[in-house]
Amino acid sequence: MSPKPHVRKRYWNEPEMGWYERAYLFEILRGLWITGGVFARNMFKWMTGRKGALTTYYPEETRFDYAKGNRGKHVLTRRPDGSPQCIACNMCATVCPAKVIEIEAGFDPDDAAHPKYPVRFEIDYSRCVFCGLCVEACPEDAIRMAKEVPALPGDDRWAMWLGKAELLEWQPQADVAKPYPPAPPRAKTGERP
Amino acid sequence: MIADLVIALLFIGYAISVLMGFGTILTWVERKQAAVMSDRIGANRAYIRIPFTQVKLVWWGLFHGMADGLKMLLKEDFKPRTYDWYAYAVAPWVVFTPVLLVFAVVPFGGNLTPAALWAPLGEWFGDKSYPMQIARLDAGLLIVFAFSGLTIIGAMLAGWSSSNKFSLLGALRAGSQMISYELVLGLTVLGLILIYGTVDLDAMVRHQSGTVLGFLPAWGIVYQPFAATLFLAAAIAENKRIPFDLPEAESELIAGYFTEYSAMKMGLFMFAEFIEIAIIGALFTTLFLGGYNLPWMSDAGFALPGGAAVAMPHGAVVVTQLGTFLLKVFVVCSFQILIRWTLPRFRYDQVLTFAWKFMLPLAVANLCVTAVAVWWIRS
């Protein structure tokens, strides 16, 4: 039995090449013209003291065009007396898909309303995916996410853990305006609550 | 006698430092140029800290080459358990050495007359004049082809002695590809030999310092633009770089014939590749771009097309020629890097088809036309 001759499959979108493309050299020159042009343009920018690249020097230079809805940093809210609202129920730690939240619960017999409080509350920002599920899971509105991004780039990943103190005290301007408990919506005509 | 030796050593030192310098600088140029071509910044993290201070010298990432070298020197020199250890160990050197040797016949400047440079030197050197070239050989171009042909042996040895199928495949590809393109390379240059009537590279450069039609510099690229294009393409294929990097073809063969090499042995292969870029630049400059002379320039000075002549002191001529040669070589190197970061890789059958069915007929046609034209003009 003679083997079946190999028939190359013809695809519907195969490019058709005319003599111009087949001559090869012209298309090469066109490609070189494009890349050379980009090179010349960027090089001219660099030499005249401007930046000729689209990328950023990451740790020194962070991008300014984060999306409007970007939430990059966790905030632990406080009660009026300054204690954290967190009741150490571990719901955020349970729901966290990246498993970055670690909470150690403590017992405070003096506070009858909230006997359970977090002794440690730590977030590993080197692994956090900023999904916001912890905020949704929280029954006490104790954790929120603010628009700012943590300025954490560094050489040491152990320095990327943020503890309770930072999370409590780090109060960005955008978040301070939100009081707890939330103020009742003002009923003014023509204005959103 | 001693004076000749001193001059020879001086030239050898200059040539080696130029080649090593180009090899080192080109790694940086390749990175940075690729980055700038694609809207990126490029390698910029390696720095040298001045001791006892916090001053970090980054210098646009220039020290990444040093970091590379250190890495290669300090890495484990892994050796496969091969049945031919000697061939395995000697192969990188067989690739590396001929590349350096090719430069011996390339003139990097005109004549150097020490006495004209500085009068007190005349007491020692007399009025002797030295061509700025390590070996002034009549057979210059033949030597170039003889030595650059040797690198095939290194690639084949490396692939064969590694006892690795990927290496062997890469070596076979390297062998067939380099032999094919060497043919094209030789045929493109034959046209120039017909025109200049010599294979002495220095004589070729001197031929190119005149003019054509009264105003064009008589460069090889003006006589043989077609051959220049073919020469550059074949030379890049000889160097086994993208778009002709089938012997390495990372996506198919890991690293081709140096898959089993590590540390500085691999570094030698890489370094040979970068130096060969400079060698190709030097050869292209010498054959097609008027060598070490600026347009309308010769050892005496400028002879501008309007009839005006500008005489230059000997020192200025020497410096201009050395600088011009380096600049031309650098431009050609940069153009090769532009090609490398623009074109995609060929398929293997396309590489050989391209050599035998496209470039070889074109080179032969070019040669025939040149031969007829030269015969027509001479008779």
C-alpha cells in the first residue's frame, strides 16, 4: 500500500501574497523602516531630555492613572472610643482567596458588648489580590478599602506585612470623612444622598 | 627591528581591545536598542556603588555587561559525561579564536608615520611608514574566508561532543546553513574583486578613496549595491543570528549546539557571536563603505569634488581615520541589531531555500553582470 500523499490543509484566512510580498526585500525594508522610525523617535526624545518609553521605572515611579474604582489599601475602622471595630470573627480571613489575612483573637471581659477583639490583625500585601471580598464579608464594617495604594515596593517580602497598628492608624483623607456609624442620608431635593 | 616589533604589538593591542570593547559594548547596545525600539526603558538596575558612600553609578545600565561576565565566571561549570571530553572542551575556543583572527587582515587606518606624528620619534623610527593593520597580506580577503570558515568546525565539534540530540541537531543545522551561506558570501565579494583587481583589503580601501562620476565617493556600495545587500544578509546568516538563528532556535532546540555548555564556555559562544557582529561590521565597512576614510578623503587629506583640496597634518589624519573606522563599524553593528529585533525567524527549509534558490542565483547574476561590465569598460 502506498502511503497517502501529504496534502497541506488550506485555511480560509491564508494570506495571499502578490509579487511585491514575495520579493521579500521590500517588506523587510518596510519593517525596518517602522522599527527604525520608532527607534529614532524614542532616541530623539531621550536625547532631548524627555522620556522615550511607555514603561515606568517601577519603584521610583508609580503610575498615576489607576482606575477610578481602584482600591489598594485596607483600613480598619474604629469605634468612637478609638478601639477597633473588628470583633475577630475571622470571616474575612475565611473568605480571602489569597489567604493573606491573619487574625489572633483576644478576650476583653471589661467590654461587655464586644468581648472579642483582635490582638493581631495582619495582611500580607505581597500576596493580596485586592479583590475586596474581605470588605464584603465583614459583618461589622470593620474593614474597608481605600483608594490609595500601599507604597510598599521593596527588596524584603517580610516588610510587606502590615500589622494592626498601621491598618488602624493609616487613615487616608478619603476615608476619614466616613464616620461610624454612617451618618443618616440627608434628604435634600436634587442632591444625591 | 625593535621599532617594528613595538608598532606590531601596539597594533595587536589596539585590535584586541577594539574587538573586546565592541563585544562588551554590543551586549549593552543590543539590550538598550531593543528596548528603545519597542518603547521600553531597558536594563538599568546594575550599578556600581562608590565604596563608603551611597553614590550609585548606574550609567544607563552600562554595568549589566560586567554583571553578566561575573555571573558566567562564578557559575558552576557543568560538564556532561561525554565520551569525547577533549572535543567538548576545545570547541568554544575553536569558535572564538578564528573570529578574532579574521580581524588581523582588516585595515583600521591608513599609513602611520611615527616621525611625522612627533619629531623626536623620528630618531628611533627613521622615516618608516606602517600600514595600520596587523598583517599586511596580499591574500587578505582569502584569509578572511579561510578563518571564518573555521568556526563551522567549532560548532560541529560542540554539537557532536555534547552527546545530546538537541546539540547534534543544532550542529547539523549550523553546518549546512553556514556552508550554504559561505558560498553566497564568497560570490558577492567576487564582484568587488573583479572591480578592484585585488584581494588585498588595504588596496581595496585605497581604491575607494576616489570618486565616481566626479562627486560620488567611490565606495563599494556605490559600485555594487546589490552585492552589498546580499553580503550583509549572508553575513548575518553566517553569524547565526535572528532571522537565521535556526542552529540555536530556542523554541525548538533549547539552545542548539551549545545546549550542554554552561558558565564561561557558553559565554565564549555568546561573546564570539557579539564579536562577529563587529567583525561583520568591519568587513562591510572595509569592502563597501570606504574603510577608514571619510568620503573624498585619503592619507593626504580631503580632495573635495569641487576641486578644492584640504591638506591635513598627519596626526589629524590618523585620528580621523581611526575614529571614522570605529564609527562606521558601530553604525553597521547597530543596523545588524536593528535587523535582529525586526525580523522573525525563518523556517528551516526556508533558510536553505533562501540561500540556494534565491540568494545564490542573484549573486551569480550580479557576478555575471559585473564581469561583463568590467570587461566592457576595460576593453
